[in-house]
Amino acid sequence: MNFQKLAPVNTSEQLLDLAFSKARRKNKAKKLEGERLEIFQKKECSKLDIVKDNLTDRMQKILTDFPSFDSLNNFYNKLVRLTLDYAKLKQSLGAVNWAVSRVRLLHKDYVRKIAKTEEVSKVTSFSKEFYGRISSIVKQINSNLHFLESARRMMRTYPDVKEMFTVCIYGFPNVGKTTLLNQLTTSKGKVAEYAFTTKSINSGFFELQGVKIQVFDVPGTLGRPTKKNNIELQADLVVNELADCIIYVIDLTESCGYSIESQERLLKKIRNKNTLIYISKSDLLPEEISFKQPHYGVTEIKEKIVSLASDWEPKKNLKSTEDS
């Protein structure tokens, strides 16, 4: 799923300004003929219609844009719960749905009141009441709208997972995982000389011999069995749910801030049989340091991945939770 398409969520003030300004513009251009009271009633009801339609359409779009979490696959469901307050997300969407219903009910009630009154002053009074009450409703959900906007920004960082052979670049923070992603693919991930530069999942693709491969650069992990933070848990999620192959990046210079021994301990914990070792920063290695386990350069890694991908079959965990 491509979360990049999620549209920005307006604040309550923005929603109300957009609705009221549209009503003013429409009614300036509209000319009606008939008795004074009847003209006034039609104009006010028209303004109420415009305000209601504008507000409910925009709020309904928020509900439509956000995915149905019951239909998301296992990977995205777990990622949502790792990166967002899931209960608050559901509560905020429920609040927007409540506001849509309340605005529609109030509109129906006040249009009926305006149509039945025989006094111009009452028409004005009912209109002001309607605007005041719907403004109050929309303002009540302002904190929910703010939360949904922050959730949208987070969800826009989610990778667009394709159903194809998947590689996970894994290792300690600052060992050079994102640099390797940039070398393997056309991606331009952010690289910096401090730990936990990657705080979300970067993705890229490469194609070799007609085979297309997706590659995920995950946040660094410290290899702790317990007390992992949510950034580290994102890395484990990709490894456990998506990875057909793991490229384990090891920094023998220890400039990442972690010893060779600790990096080797984490390597031993990886259970994926298709694990390839890549030594980063090799140009900075002293001559006396060597690594006995099999390891590969970028070109060799690409060729081995393509070979592994020839027997690839789709994973069940990419299906929606409704299907599973």
C-alpha cells in the first residue's frame, strides 16, 4: 500500500474557514426572485447547504483516505501499532465520523426550522444558531484532527511493500546500512555520522537479469533480547515478516561505536538461512584486521540475491488480515 497519497488533515479552524468562505462566495453571485421572506429563506438555506456539504465532504475524505486497519496485512498492522498510538488513532477517526453525523443532523433540523418560520428575523437567528453549533462541534474534534495529521506524517514514512523478493539490510546503528542501500539501488537515503540516523524504513529497488528486487534499509538494532525501543522493533518486524534474504552489515573498524564481538553475537542470532555478510568501510580497515566468515562485495551480493530470487514464492503475511 502506498501511504504517500494520504492528504493533509486540516485543523478545525481551517475546515470552518473554507466552508464559510465558500458559502459567502456562492451567495454573492446568486440572484433569486420572489417575495422577500421566501428569497431570504432560500438564500439562507442555500448557505447552510454549502457549509454542510463542504464540511462533511472534507471530513468524510479524511475517513476515506485513512486505510481500513482491518483490511491491512499483518506487516502494516504491526507497523501501525509500533509507530502510532493505535487506540488514539481509532478514537480520532471515530470523533471525525461523529462530527460528520452531527453536522448532517443539525443541518436537517435548521433547514426545517427556517422553512417553517414566517419571520425574517427568525431566519437570521436560526442561521446564526446553526453556524455556532456546527463550529462548536468541529472545534471539539480539533485535537483529534491534529493527531490524525501527525499520524498521516508518520504513515507517509511507511515503505510501499510490493509482492516480490525482499531483502533486508540489517545490523547495528551507524555501520553503513543506508550507504549500502544507496549502492545497491537508486534510493537516496539519508546518511550521517551518528547512531540511529535511520528512524524509519527506507526502501529501494534494483533489477538484474530481468529480476526485480525490493530492498529495505531498517533502523539499527542493538541486539538486545529485551527492552528494545520502537525503532529497533521496526527492524525486527521487517526481518520476521518480509525478509527473504538478509544482508548483515558489519563494521570491522568499530567506528560505529560497537565492538566486532558484539556485532558477531548479533549475527549468530539471525535465523534466516539466506544471510549474506557485507563488510562496510573496508577502505578504512587496517591490514592486520581480517574476517574469516564468507562475505561479499556489492556486485557479488546482487548476483547471489538474483539467484535466490529464482525460487521465490509470495508470502502469506502480505495478505490482508481479513483474508488471513
